[in-house]
Amino acid sequence: MTFEQHCQESLKLFGDRYEYVHRWLDEFMGSQQYGMRHRRIRHHKAGIRQAVLLFGPDAGQVARRHIMSDLMEEGWREDEHPFPEDEDHYVRMGLF
């Protein structure tokens, strides 16, 4: 999903755009080192915990939804696959 799509989804689901959460999650997107493989950095349960520490409890549900939306674009389904625990688990799942 694009940044704007994530923000619109958050507005619809949570009543706010939560732009700062989406920017933080995708901070490394397009970087020379990671490109689209940036998701391995924060798109997992450990990233959600970090978001809560940085932005407060509401950020957890927003971050989880952002991550789920991105994972579903890659063919991941919650009823078929575990939610990634951390960067290593994300990579082992072949999602990077």
C-alpha cells in the first residue's frame, strides 16, 4: 500500500490518519540499502512493540493493521501463516 492508502485506512478504521506511525514503519523504504525489503526492519511483532513504546498504545493497533495490509499484498493470509515475530522470523518466512 502507498503512504496515502495506509493513512486513509487508518482514518476509516481508527478515526485518525496516524501519519507518524506509517512514516516510522516505512522509514527505510526506497533506501539504497533496503529498497522494498525495508519491511523486514519493522513489519513484525517486535516493530509493533517499538511503535507502542515510541508513540503510545494506539500505535500498536495502527502498526499491526499497516503490517497486515502490506503482508496481504505479498500473499500472506492470517489464517494460513503466523504473524512475523521479528526481523529474523520475517526473513525465514520468505517475506523480505
